[in-house]
Amino acid sequence: MGKHFIGNVSYAQSRECERMALWQGRSKKKSTGGRYRPFRKKKAREIGPESQFAVVREETQMKVYRTRGSNTKGRLMNVSHANVFDPKTGKTQRTRILTVKDNPANSNYVQRNIVNKGAIVQTELGLARVTSRPGQDAAVNAVLQE
């Protein structure tokens, strides 16, 4: 059995990098290029969450995460409906999301149907801009576009 290589890195090593923790502590380098001397080790509380995106699917699926202070955050994994506010009538309706039309955060998110704050989604009522953060609020709130 031969090893599979991507550049100079084996396939197993490249997959390992995808699962590595995201450390959000102080950088080891100064803005001038010099180095900071470490005053302590890395702490578990400085590890950021994994990237998980809310995708448009038929049924809604949510995960609940424990955060600092035993608080919780809900993260939508699959999204089917949005709470759409119509500025003309001043009313909010729960409507189905059909697809993602535009996403200023990343153009690849349109192809993958990923919903995040600022995304333009096609709903049954028309185009709407997402105003909530589905990865933290566990809800999709949107404002109908004119």
C-alpha cells in the first residue's frame, strides 16, 4: 500500500490540519517582526470553535454548545425557514428559504448554500437579507429587499 501525497505532505497529515484547534491567544510575533517571550502556556479557554456552517436543507437541525460561565449557544447546522420582516407592512412572517442568491462574505458560500449574516436568500416572499447570526443565535432573521 503506497502513501498518498499532496505536495510534500501526506494525505493523513493534510487531513489532520483540518481538525487542528484554532488558537485565539496572543501572537508570538510583534508587528515589527520581533518575538514576544512566552509568559505562560496556551490555555484551553483560548481555543476557538470549529467552523460549522448553516446550510439550506429540507429540515432544520440545531446543536447546543456550552460556553463560558455554563451559558449555552445554539448553532444551526441545517436551515429550512427564516423569520422575514417586511418593512412596508411592518410584519414578520415565517417563510421557507429556497436558496442562497448572494453572499458578500464568500462567493463560494452561494454554491454551497451556506447562510450567514449578510447573505441574500431567496424566500417564498422574495429576496431577503439575513440580519441574524445562525451560527450563534440558532435562528435566521431576515429583512425583505425592495
